[in-house]
Amino acid sequence: MAAIAARNNATPAQVAVAWILAQHPTIVPIPGTTKLHRLQENTAAADVELSPADLEEITAADNRVDITGDRYPAHMQRWINC
């Protein structure tokens, strides 16, 4: 991620948000922060234009991550889609 960020004159966080934005026009990332400078960094990600090669590299890395376990504890899962 750092190499892609450097190539795009962006931070790794901006690249991550830009990649999410590139997935589908109706997906809207909502990164949380309590710091104004991080909010400004996150919103600037909308101006980061990742190349098709960048997108493929990030997607390939994402596909190598093995996700296991539940997203929420059982008591919270009951609240979903009630």
C-alpha cells in the first residue's frame, strides 16, 4: 500500500478510501475520526485517481486476506435485520 501511495502522492489511508470508492458508485466509505486533519485527509481521497494496475494490485492483496469469525458477537448479531 505504501508503494501505491507514494506513486499517487497520497497517504496509505487515502489509497484505501480511494480503492473503496472505486469499487462501485453507490459504495460510500465512512471512516471515523476525531481529528480535523484526518477528516481532511480522508475527504482528499476522493481526488486520488488509482490506475487500473493499482486497483488490480490492491484487489489481489485483498483477496489474499483470509477472513474468519463472526462480524459481531452473538448478542449484537440478533440486532441485525430485526
